[in-house]
Amino acid sequence: MERRTVGAAALEVGAIGLGCMPMSWAYTASQQYGEESLRAVHTALDAGVSLLDTADMYGPFTNELLLGRVLKERRADAFVSTKVGLLVGEQHIVANGRPSYVKRACDASLRRLGTEVIDLYQLHRADPEVPVEETWGAMAELVTAGKVRSLGLCAVGARAGRRPGSRLHDATIRQLERVQQVFPVSAVEAELSVWSPEALDALLPWCAARGVGFLAAMPLGNGFLTGTLTPGSGFEPEDVRARHPRFTAEMMAANQPIVAGLRRIAARHGATPAQVALAWVLTRGRDVVPVPGTKRAAWAAENAGAAGVRLSEGDLREIAELPSGVGSWE
């Protein structure tokens, strides 16, 4: 698989990453099987995928433990990205950016992952009660201590930090400019897909201008762009899509022309709609790495195959002319 460079630390990863969250968090709980998830990780690694993206809050904690089982055998094949900064309660999630907590959380993640160093340690969300510079400074100390190789920042949520008239990622860019003064940012993780291209407006150009890698989260639109979801089929109560405005039966039906367009292009390439959607993300820049999430080995293999799909200028124009996604993400 083609290799790409992630940011300031010049760390190389496969052009396609693997999002591990669905294996133990946020999606269809009844289909989260540990052994199948392990097969998915091994399949991805076999195909040249190296970036494994997790977080301590996924599970919580069980996602890192699952990856630790794979890393015990294949640490040299993997680029490990995990996150800190969010605590999961019974009915809520809260941010914790206190330096002492960050250091304890890193040690705990290292134990669960069974590794001596985390390749990319990301701040999941800034704590509104702690200056982000203090949190980032504690994370930088982990690099100095040899526990972490590079630092990343996850984009602020769509509602958080928004000012009247501001663009979606203005709050994230403000945070980036502050932490960049403390220690170099190697990567930013934010949503980017055919039906959610907002990062192209300002956030991705900010990263490109500074040599910061960009990890494209949800590049398959939470599964919608795969063409495998049927409008009106519903989701289990724990599934984040059950409460998502774009996943009502009405909105899914309204957005079918996007999938139909991806199908047309996929047919010409002998590919799948998901592979075309991922190939589109790959064309957004040499520092962009899509990180599709899955818990199935077959889908991990399919996603990895997107690295071999070469879209023509005509294909890209056709995608650009597809209708915009209907239904707010907020």
C-alpha cells in the first residue's frame, strides 16, 4: 500500500487507516464480536494498513485492550493512535484536561495497549476548565519522556465553540494556533467525506500550509456512503445513528442520489461505492489519511482496497456535481 507522512514528526503510515471505535463503542452493540474484530485488525494489517485509531473512552477502555491483543503479536506492523481527554459516565461524557490526569491516562493506555510507546497521542477534547496550553504541555512532556512519539488534536464538535457567523472549524483552528506555540501538532483528526466536505474550506488548508497531517474521520459517512444501509431499517438504541439527523428514514431517502452517483463511478472502476468515497478523500492531499471504521474483516479488506482505486478528473468532476448532503449534522 502507498505510504503517507503524518505531520511534524514525519511518521509514515499506510494511505488508508483503520478506525477501531465500532468494534466496541457507539455502533450496533449486538454485532460487536471480539474475535471478528481481531480478524478485522489482522486483515487490515495484512493489507498494508498501519494506522490503528482508538481512544481510552471507547468501551470505555475495552477498545485499547482489544488492540493490545493484536499488538502483542504485531507491534512492528502498527502505527498506534489513541486519545485522551474524555471521561465516560453512566449517562454523560465530560472533558478532563488536567495535566496530572493526562499523565495517568497515558500510563493506563500504555498498559492496556501493551506497548512502550504511543505513536500518536491525540487530545480528544479540550477541557473548558483548563487552559488548553496546560493540557498540551503535559502531553509534550510525555514525548520528552519517550512515552509518546507525536501529538494530535481532534476537531472541536460541530456545536462547541461556535460564534455567530463563524465557520464550522474556526474554534478548532483557534485551538491549534494556541497549542502550536507550545509543541508541534503532528496531526488533526476531523470529519471529511463526500457528503461532509466542510474541512476543505479552512481546516485542511491550515494543516497543509503547516505540514500537519490530516486524519479524515468518518470518511464513509457513518456507513451511509457504503450503500449498504436501507432507509427506514432503523438502528439499535445504543447506535449513534439512531439519534442522528441524517439517519432518519426521510433524510436517508433524500440522500440516496449521493450513493447512486458513487455507484455509477464504482461500476466503471470495478470497485464499490465505499472504495470510491475513500479514493476521493485520498485525492484531497498527500498528507490526508482516511480512517474508516469497521468491525468486520471483509469490510476492512474492502476499505484497504480503496488505495488502489485511481479516480480520473472526470470522476472527480462527477463527484463534485453530486447534490450536497441533506439534513444538518447538528
